[in-house]
Amino acid sequence: MPRVDQPLLIFKLPATRWTALLTQSPYPFMFPALVLIHILYDVASLLLSAGPSGPASWTTDHHGIPYGLQQSQHLTHCIFPGGIGLAFYTLGILEFMCQRYGKECLRGSDFHGASSGSWCAFLAAIATHGDISISEGFMKLFLPVLYLVDLFSCGLLFMSDEAIRLSAEFTMDVAKHFASSSRDAIRNRGSLAIWLFGFSLRCSHGAAHRFVASAGPDFKDSASIANIIAATSAFPLFTNPRLCSSVHCMDACMDGWFPGRGVPMLPTPDMTVGSSGRFLVFDVSGGLEKTYAQRDEVHVLSIRDWDSFSFADYTASSPEAVQALFARGLRDAESHTEELDAAMRTVFGNEPREPAHLCKHDVSARHSNVGAKNAGVASAM
């Protein structure tokens, strides 16, 4: 039997060895008992938490769930709901948009993210205010972490919160020296907004609630920023062994897109846009276009209709699968230029920087470069 200080071998144990590890123990019920105590402690922590703290304006979403939104100084907003592995597909679309329209047009926006959508929001905030592109940020700041967690069974699928915590903290530390404008935009100008879900019997606004944090102690240092992004990415007892996470603005919070559609008796996830400014929603979950059909200031990109996504796409974990999704997003964005042009014109008042045929040529060349760089990263790892 492998030693406890050999975690990689333990995670690779076949099912029969796991069974023997549990049933042949002198105390076979010790492990289930510890797990039960662990879960009950988290449930109590969640239900008895104090609820969100900090200044915010409160209202209700489309499903009657109260949510608090911290004041934003931005007039345009980019919204990224959760979509697990499709976050990497969305990053490919963002790369195309920054090339076609120029990322300068996005610098006056804030970027809202829930669950895996926070990865897109974070990288968009870093890239638009710094000298790095979306693809460079993806390959140099996120992809190496994917190779690291891929050493474990299921890789990113079971360790997404730790992976994004490591990547985000490293990125913010690097930005302190090489991209101070990006760091300042997130820390002091509210360019990144994170959605959190909570369920507290002590919350004065309602037991089930959501909170949108964009300022305060959670954005004052690299570790806190990484922690709040990891908190919204932690699907309870799946990508995170804990039921809830703790951040400065909430004693106990859960995945920002939790619990998901179609779950009886549980709140339906929603990212309700505010009433001030114009909004671009990257809808990878489906249904939001109908929700905002009557609001002219909201433009929804129905990304889920752009391609046929399989279960393997949503649960993409390996570096190879993630890179393939990024490349697909880049390619599909090129074939939806009319829809993207309309969105950029409506929300940002921007037209393409180059004629379509020239931009298409540039994207094809960049697509090849992304593949070459990815191969280099893979060989280096």
C-alpha cells in the first residue's frame, strides 16, 4: 500500500484497492464518520453565517432571489455566466474580439463573472488593461497550471478552485511588477466583479441570496483576489471538498452559478444586469436572450447556439481538451462576425478596426501561432 506522503499514487489507486483501504481498516466506520462530521460542520457554517457585508444596493433577480450589487463607476459591462469548460471557448471568442475591435474599447467596462465565468472576467480585466493578449494570458498564466493539476485524476474537473487560485494569485503578483495598470484596475477601479451565492438564516435580505463584490478587502491583495475567484468557482463537494468557502465580504459563500437549472426546490441561477449602462452578456448556458428581449441596452450573445457542445466539452479537464475549446471559440467567432459587429456597435459604439477579409487573415495566422505556442508549452512541461 502506498504511503500517505505519496498522494499521486493514492489518487491513482484502482477501486478494489480503495475498497480494501476502507474496509480492512481497524476502524472501518471512521472515514464515513469524519466525512459526515465535515459536511454537517459546513452546513451549520453556511446556515448560521452573518450574510454579506459591505455597502451594496439590493434588489431581486428574475426568480425573486435578492441580490446585492456594489456600486459601479463603469457605463458598459461584460457579463460571463458559468459554463464549466465552455469558459475556454469564450476566451477564444474574446481573443477574436480584441483583435478585430481593439481591446481599448473594453477598457471602460467592468467584467462580471460567476463560477467558471469568473476566469473569463479575470483574464479579460488583466488583458484589456495590460500589454498581454487574451491568448498570451491563457497560455502563459493559466495553461501551465492545467498541466500541473492534470497529474491528478480528473485534473481540473476536481481541482478547478485550487487551480484558479494558484493561477490568479501568480498573475496578480506578476502584474505588480509588469502590468501595474491591470492590477490597479482590479484593486481600485472595480474592473472585476465576482458573483457569489449564499444561504443564511441570519441574512436580513433573505435566506437564499446573491452578492456581487467588486471592491473592498477582497480586492486589496493578490491572495484575497485569488480567493474570491476560487470561491465562486468551487462547486460544492465536487470541485471543492467543502460545501462553502469564506471570503472577506461573506463568512460562507458558494459557487456563483450554483445550484443549476432543473434542480427542484433550489434557486435557479441568474445574473441580473443592473439598470445603469449597457451590457454585453456571453450566454453559454442558454435562455438569457429571451430573458432580456425587451431591454434594448442589453445585448446577449447566444454562444451556446454557435456550436454543438458535448458533455466532454463542458467537463473538459486536460490541457489538450482545453486548448481545443479555445481554438474552436476563435474559429467560431470568425464565422459570426455579423453578430459580433452588431453587439459591439450596440454596447460599445465600436466598428471593426480592419475590413473583415483582413481581420480574417490575421485571425487565421494567429490561430496557427496559438497552436505552435501551445505545442511549445506542452514540450516544455
